[in-house]
Amino acid sequence: MREIFKLSFFLIIFFVSSAYSYSTDLLNIDNNFNYPEEFEEFSGGEGTVKVNNKNSFSLPMKNLRADQKIDFLIGNGLFKREWIPAPSIKTSSDGLGPFFNASSCQGCHIKDGRGHPPNLTLDFDDSISMVFHLSIPPQTEDDVNSLNSYQIKSIDDPMYGGQLSDFAIDDLLPEGQIEINYEFIPLAFDNGTVVKLSKPIYSIKELNYGDLHPNIQISARVAQPMIGLGLIQSIDPNDILANQDPDDENNDSVSGVANIVWDYSSNNTNIGLFGWKAAQPSIRQQSADAFHNDMGLSSAHYPNGSNCTEKQTECNQFENGNDLNNDFELSSGQIDLIEFYSSHLAVPARRDHDNEKVLAGKKIFYESGCTSCHTPKFITAKSNYSSALSEQLIWPYSDFLLHDMGDGLADESNAFKASGREWRTQPLWGIGLTETVNGHTKFLHDGRANNLLEAILWHGGEAESSKQKILKLSVEQVENLIKFIESL
């Protein structure tokens, strides 16, 4: 009986590991839009989950091994953990601040989903899932050399650093408060529909530590969804680089390029994958960066126990959570668990992928040229880190490259190789569940778009040609296009 059980177990394992050995032929685009493509429903490959509720972005990948789910759950606990200031008897969770934007990862990535700009009708600070990045033009030759060698992302404000902190621990004033005003820009379709786009105008009020640099550059960012990050990291970099076309050799007006960023793990440059401007090379570095800049927590990547600038003398007098043995506020083991959790959050399945109107919208999406940036699918490389991420056919609808999106979305702030006009193509998987999970439909890097249609209409630069085609659509065709995107 034991031998029979072993044989059965072996056959099950063999079937599971071989059933999803995808042919690269599946990466070819099927131009027949009368039916869905093979495996199209399963946006996140074998790990896709079929859940349509508030927890749609918070579940482990379906193909995650049972023995690994404990690490996922512990990582989830760390992701939700409320950090507190040091010193504290709870040494495993102290070290918050002195400045911070949130006291937990979940505070920004609500339900592992999308952040939003502050609600201007509220009397209290509702900006917890939006941050202001701060930068200035290079001031010295050393600044220029550091930027040109990609050792730094941008030049920080001398007093306030690279990010405004709108919260602080007790007995310390926060740096300032986000302020947003809007002006409205009408845009008309050929079909007579007029859409008013909301253009944000940013400023900072209640500055508590002096003036900002006279040439300050403010870049607003809302938190991004956490789903599918491990699958993105598992794409062979050569498959991403193969889509580059810096000289637009195919004459489609699209010339994507990879960002080149500094990778602390190798102490060298690497391609950027994560963040609105693809400024982070890995989930681990992205996590360490967020812990330090958003919560003031140190780690091997960011050893300083405080996130104060040199000029903020009062801030630098507060104790931090680094102990006498040079252990950081966030241990390598804790980073491991956060990385594992973030790598294995499942992508939800498509809804209505075989619906007639959804398929009609898909045809419009493809024929309008949207797939020139929003690459539908990849097959991930074989992964030594996790079998759940290995050799999966995935449908992120992104090339993960930088594209010039025009003046309308430009914010003047550079991030390594990315100019103020360039943004990483955002993956679209799960986007139709934003309202279900997060209770809003605010899109783009600063949440300026009130719905998916507005997000499309903000596209310019390399996407201008596609937008002009969409502006010529009938009302029904626009509705079908939105139905397709909502199905992702």
C-alpha cells in the first residue's frame, strides 16, 4: 500500500509539473476576436484564483505548496503589522519614524490594492496612501556624475530629503501636509461625448522645517496593487529587453526602453521592474525602500535607523530601533518573509472573458495599438526561488518598459534613466476589481483619473496615436472597450 501511495504521489507531482509546460507558440497574438484565447482566463497562470470580493488581491497563489503557506501567512502578518516608535519592550516591532507616512504596509496598500489621492471633502488627513517624492536639479558636478552612473535615483531636497513625511512620532512635528487643487480640461469624442479631465496642482502646506529648495520638483504617487509581483520578477529579463525599440524601427511611434537602476544586492546596475517609473530592480529592494522612506525602518539596504536628513537636527536626536549588536530595525529574516509574501500574492482570474461585448472591446484594444505597450502575455522563466512562479503563462498586459507619455502626465522629476515624461507601462491584470477591493476607481500614478476612460484619455506622447483612434469610436465601441479592460 505504501508503494502504491508513493507511485500515486509521484504521478500527481509529474502531472502538475508537466501540465503547465507552455509552448512559446502561445505567445503569438490570435487576431480572431470571436472567441477567447487558450488559457486567457488565467491571468496569473496556474496560481490564478477565482475570487471576486474584497479579498481578491490578498490570497496566496493557488499552486503554492502547502508547506510554504505558513511563510505566506507570517509574511502577511508582517505586512499588516503596526510599527511603533523606539524604544519599546516590543523590540521586534519598534523603530517607526521619526518621520513616516504610514505605520504599516497595509496602511498604504489597502487590502493589498490600489491607493488613492486624499478626499478633499474630509476634514482630516486622508493622504495615507499617497506620497510626495521630492527632488531638485543636480547642483554640483558630483551630483551629475552620480546620476550619470545610476548610483542615485535623483537629487534630494537639502532639508526635506527625497520624500515628504506628513506624520511624525510624538514630540516631533511632521514635515508638512499634502495640498492638491484641480483644474478641469474638457476633451470631446467625435461621437459628441465630452469628458472633463481633472488636472492636479500640487503644493505643500504647513512646512515645519523651513522652505523647500526654490527649484523643488514634486512627484505625487499612490500605492500600487501587490498582485503578481513574483511573476513579474520571474520574467526572463531578455524577454523584456527584446521589446525595446528606442529608435522606433517598426515605425509605430512607440519606443520603449528599460530603466537602468542601482541594485544594492549586486552593487551594480540592473534593469528596473517595479514602481511607477520602474526605479526598483527587485521586490526585496522595493520593500526595503518602502520600509525606510515610508516608515523610517532600517534594514541591511538602509542601515540608518532614522530617516532624517542631516539638516534636521531635532529629528536626529531621537532614539532608533537599531540595537547595540548592529541589528537593524527590520531583520533579514523579516525582509525574507515580506519578500515571500509579496512574491506570492495571486492574480485574480478574468471575469466574462468570453462575453461577446468583452471580445469586441478586446478587438478595439488590440487594433487601436494599445498592445504596443500593454504586451498581453509572457511565459516566466524557470525559477529556483519558487516552483509556483516557474514557467507560467501570464497575462499582465505590460511590457514593463518606460514610455514617453507626453506633457499632460509629465512631472519634471527623473528616476535614474526615466525622465519626467516617462512612465513604466502599468500591468492591467486585476484592474477591473479595483472598486470591489478598494471602493474607488482612481487610476494613474497620482489617482487623477476618476475612472478607466479618463485614464485612457490622459495618455499622450507615444500613446497619442492610440488615443486619437479611441476618440473616433462610437458610444457603444467605447463601452465595449471599457468592458474589456474591466474584465482583466
